[in-house]
Amino acid sequence: MMNAASSTSAPNVLTSVSTKGQAQVSTHLPRQTLLLLVGALLSSLLLHLNYLPVWFYAAAVFVLGWRALVYFGYLSFPGRVAKTITVLIASYGVYVTAGGQITLEGSGAFLASAGLLKLLEIANRRDAVFVVFMALFLQASGFLFDQSIFAAAQGIFTMLLAMAAMISAQSANRSGIHPELPVFATAGRLMLFSIPFMLIVYFLFPRLGPLWSVALNSDSSMTGLSTRMQPGDISSLSQSSEVAFRVTFDDEKPAQRDLYWRVMTLDFHDGSGWAQSKLDETAVIMPQKTDAHRYEYEIIQEATGQQFLFSLSESVSETQGVEFAMTRVLYSDRPIYERKRYRVASIGTDQVVSSLITGTGITTFGKTSSGIKDPTVLKGSVETDALDTSEAGRTDKNSSVLSTYSKLPNDSNAQTIAWAKTLPKNTAEFIQAFTQYISQQAFYYTLKPPKYGDNDIDKFLFEGRRGFCEHYASAMAFAARAAGIPSRVVAGYQGGEWHTEGHLTVRQYDAHAWVELWTGQVWQRVDPTAAVAPSRIEYGLERAVENEGSFLSQELLSPHRYRSINWINNLRLKMDNINYLWSRWVLSYDEKKQSDFLSRWFGLDDLLDGLYILASTIAGLFVFGTVWQWWLQRPAKERRLILAWAGLIQQAEKAGVSVDSGLPPLSLLSRLAEYYPELSDDCAEAQRLFITAQYGEGPDLHADALLARQLKGVGRRLRGLDRKMRRDGRRPSTKTSASSDV
């Protein structure tokens, strides 16, 4: 409540000002700020730990130790020479780690090193702001490597630490700010206020594809199949429990034994291994979807850095960017460096229709035994001028293509070639003879096959007889060619883990290889592994090697190793389901889903209209936020009365009314009424309200509010009268009466 003797002027907040006009404040950072900065930066590095080299951890211990000694006064901040040396050493380490190339890991290691070294010189508020921004940028770049829901939760924690550090740094030694400001509570409120803006940007901002792609450091940086298969490759891959892809079937689901996910065909054997077929890169027109495609499903595929996609046999896809190869596998039109979502329809048969050449520039659809229409027109990736459209020419070309699947290297595995020539030339009879041989002999299915070296197929078939799926597939395809039957190896995945929610998760340990043999009309799928380890096909890898105890032997802490323990397995399944829902509904929100969302909820079919809504919504949020902040920061009622009184005094002085220091409020109102008779009634009402507010019984906030409103009204009328008199060239009378002072 305003005191009559002391309310002649509003209080002023004085700030010490330097000669340059800047506030003199201390830039020393308190302990809380330093701890928050270190915590935010270390938290932002968590998603980068998988690829950071060992020397980085040693450097981190060194930097944190030095910074702690600086804080406790045992060491000083490093000088220019010391900082230059550390930067050069870190830069050289990053260069060696990246192999002298510009890679994603190398760039991440450089940013991580820069942020870590910055901790050595944090001394003022500017350094703190830089570290906060560096932590946020490192966290954002970490999502290039991990986008799981756990990574998202960790990102929220990092953001909370970074915002708390920023608030602590900005509020340190600032006048008008409480020294014990609750930084976490303030940061939490700010994050809550940002949620509407985040949701609007997520749902409405255009989902554009990447403008460029940056390869990872090496093929091994992304776990998955390679375009070349040598003995031991898939068995090594099967020691990983990383997710390869997830599948959601619309209605009918295949049996476990029919889950053969084709990825690529391998048709060239160089004596030591198989290489991917060039026909995998030969595009043909996508077949039409028919009633024979009994399985329809959606795949969410993890990044591979390559173009291959996953599908059951005889598949088609209408998803944009999905191509169809001559070997009837699906592939992407660009390397996959981020999670990809696409829909597929499959027949799921154990036969693959031939895509041999039947003409040039002519699309021929012929009904096959599998019920699929077989398109055979080649796209621009094939040299069509080399094709002969005559019947004889097509026959010659088909023979040439088939010869690709019959070539064998010279001077390699002679014993297998001699043995295979004694086997039947008929495909069905050959299959029976080969599988009978490996099932009746002492062959073993193992994740720990020996290294056979040169002539590996001879040593596998007739000496070691221990191998993984790639050994059996390679041996059968090689023997078939030696017997005169065109063959190829197919690399992909077999099986997967069904979840009670209905989706299927296929992991790297489900990687598999099998054989396709040419029958004269179609490619027949044959899995020689099933003859040795049928449990691998029916129940999965873990059951097939349980006696050996080699399942995920290199991942001792993986929960997949302990599926026999119920509570661990239940927890693992729940976590997998959460990640699946996160991947399907959050991470896979692509351009098509956004278009469907805008059309369904807003009736918009044009992205430009969506941008207008986005812009107007953001503008509305800013207006709402401004009004909300004004409302929260509006002065209290007592403060409003003081401001109203100060405003009236200021206006009176502008109008030429003498306001002496210490002039009581009632006296000023009487003087205004004398100078401006038009204000007599208003001033009298203000005096009455002042007496009520000042001398009433107890505090009366309502009376204070009425008085503040009345004083503002007097000030507005005074300003209007003053302007009018100035325009008329008149001035108010300056004669005052001593009796008017109360």
C-alpha cells in the first residue's frame, strides 16, 4: 500500500555501469555450472561410444583430471602452446581413425574431441554457452547412429542438463536473479512449454529425403550382409543380435519354415568365395500385383549402407524408390543410410520365375506355374542394342545368361568336380543325391567351422565336414555346376522371432544362405542346411547350436543369450515391443504418412497448404507465448499503484505543473485541479479513493486497484488537455495556493 509521505516517486533500480556502458558483472562460473557443463557434454557422447577409438577415452580421463586440478587450484589453465599441442595430437588421432577419409565416424570423433578439449579452457560465460551448444550438436549427431526410444530418452536427459547449465551460466552473478535459482525446475518448465512447438513441427514440417549421403567408415561399421560371401562370413555375422528388419503382416502369415528372406544372388565363384550377381543390378519392370500374392506386409529395415531390400520369394512393391532386379530381388534406388519403410506383396513359393530375355522393348507377361505374371522387358540399365529380338537371338542370349550360372574356376576343388560328375544331371535327382550324401555322412552344423583354406569345398565335403550354412550352400551350388546344372547361391535371412503383438523381428543371427537350381523352367529353392540341421529352419539358430553353446558367444551380456530365464526374456520382449512401436509410429513417419495425416485430419492434399498451416500455427504459438509471458510477468497490484502514481507525476511535469520533492499525493491532485479546472472532478474522485485506500481498515487490494485505475485516467486526461492547450498556444496558470496543500 502506498505511503503518503514516501510515494512521490517510483523506485529506481540502479545498475553499476562502466565507461563503455556495459554492466560490471563477474564472469566467474560457480561450481554448479561447471558440473552441469561437464555432465551435459559427457551425456551427449553416449551415442558415440560404439565407434570412438580407445585413445579418446584416455584423452577424456586426462582432460577431466586436468580440469579438476584447475578448479581446486593445483594447476593453471593450459597456455597457448599446450593447447596447440593437444589440438594437433587429437587431430592426428582423428585422421588415423578415419583412415584419411571424410566419414561419419571421423566427423563425429572430431566434434567429440573438440568438445572435450573445450573443457580445458572453460573460464567465463561465453565458454559455457559454447560448451552447451557443442553438447546439443553432439547429441543431435548421435542420432545418426542410434534412433531407438532409449536414445531418445537419453537425448531428453542431455537436453535437460544442457538447458540447466545454460540457465545456471546466464544467471550466475547477475543482479535481480536469485543466486539459488532452481535450474532444473526452470529447464523442465521450458522443455514442457516447447512440446506444442515440437509436435507441430514433427507433424507438419515437410518430410524431405536426405539432400546428401555420407558413407560410414567401412562396411563393417554397419552390421549386415556383404556383396561377397566367403566361408565364415555368415557364421561371424550370426554372432550379432542387432536388428536387421521388422515385418508386420496384414493378414495371413507364412509358417516359420517358409520365411526365406531373399536379399541377393551370388553367381560368380573365383575359387575362394562367391560374388554378387551383376544381374542383381539389372533393372526390369516391376511385375503387377495379382491374387496369387497371398502375403502382404510392411517392412521397417535398418540402415545397411547398401541398396538391397528384404522380401520373400516372388515379391512386388508399389513403394516409391523400390526397384525390381532381373534376379527377382528388390533393391532401393539409393544406398540406405537411414531406416527405410516399404510395403511388399509376395507369393512365398519355393520357386522363382526366370527373368530371362524374351525381347527388346516389349513387355511380355506369361502365366507361370507359380501364378505370377512374368514381365521381361529390360530397363535402361541393360545394353538393349546387343539383344537380338528374333527367336534364335533370344535363345542364344538365354543360353549366354544361363552360362553365367554354370561357370567354375579353373584348378579349384578338383575332387568335388570329379565327384559331382557322377551325380544325376536331372535337377530333382541331383537334389536328392546331394542331400542324401550330407545327411548320411558325419556332417555337423556349427558356428565354429574350421578354416579350410585353398580348395575349401573339397576339404569341407570330404575331410572336415563341419560348417555353417554358407559352407553347405557353397558346396551344393559348386557341385551342381560341376554336374551340369545351372545354380546360384542366395544370401538373405531365414526365420525370425514372432511377438505376441503380431510382428516379426529378424536379427543378424538369422542370416542364412541357400541355393537355387535351374530346373529348365524355374529356379528351385533348395536349402542343404535343412538336411543336416532341420531345427535351424523350424526353430532358429539358438536351438540348432544349443549343444555346442556357441549362440552369441561374443555377446555375453546380450539378453538373447538368456531367453531360458523367464523374467529376462519377458523384459527383453517388452523392450523389443516398445522399440518396434517407436520405429513404426514415430521414426517411420515419412512423406506418405504425413500426406495421409494432412488429408485425413485437415483435408489437405497439397503440401503447400500444409506449409501455410505450419507457418500460421507457429506464428500463433509465438503470439500466445508472448501474451502468456506478459501475463506471468505482469506487476503485482501494489506495484501497479506505484507505477500509476509515478506515471502521473511524470505527466504532470511534462504539462508544466510544478512537483516539489516530497509533495504529498493529495496536494498534487489539488494542484492539478487548480491548474486544469477540467480535472477537478477526476482529481476529487482520486483523492477520495486515496483516503479510502490509505486510511481504510486493513489492506484493501480492490481499493488500490481502483485508485491505480483512477490515477491512470487522470494522467490520460491531463495528457489530452496539455496537447490541446499547446495547439491553442495557451499555458495553464502557475499560481498556486498554499491552502491547497493538505
